[in-house]
Amino acid sequence: MPKTKEQMIPGKRYRGYGFINEYKEFCFEPEQTGAHEGREKSVCVRNGVRVSQTQKLIIVKFNLEKQDDKSAYIKRLVQIYNTISKIIREYEI
């Protein structure tokens, strides 16, 4: 069953360095300032993959450690793809 959005105040900050996203989950995000404040909303951070959204885009961020073997890159990218597909199926984005 996908998680649905709840009525919350977008971008409202709570004590500390975290906030509660539209899915009522506590997320950590550095405070944004300037003209781009509040444009990007965090959805989920799992297994080193961060998914956020704007009005028109789904943004996926991840780090890929350098490897000696090229097949290790492919193995890690497949793991990242599996994590991303699970997040997209689980959340109503």
C-alpha cells in the first residue's frame, strides 16, 4: 500500500535540524536559504540514496565509491536501482 500525502505545512521547521515531510516521517536536511528555499522537498533517505521532489522533478542523489573492478560499479548501480524502484513504489510521488 503506497504512503499517501498528509496535510502539513510544507517547509515548516521543527526544533533541531530535522523536519517532518508530507508522509509524516522525520527527515534530516540542512536548512535552505535564499531564493530556492522550500522548492525541493525531501521524500526519503535509504541505503545511501536520497530521493526528493520539486513541482516537476524527482531528484535522486547517491554516491558511488571508486572501485578497481568495473563489475563492482555495475553491482552497486543495480543495488541503487533496486532501492530507487522500491522507494518509487512505496511513496505517492
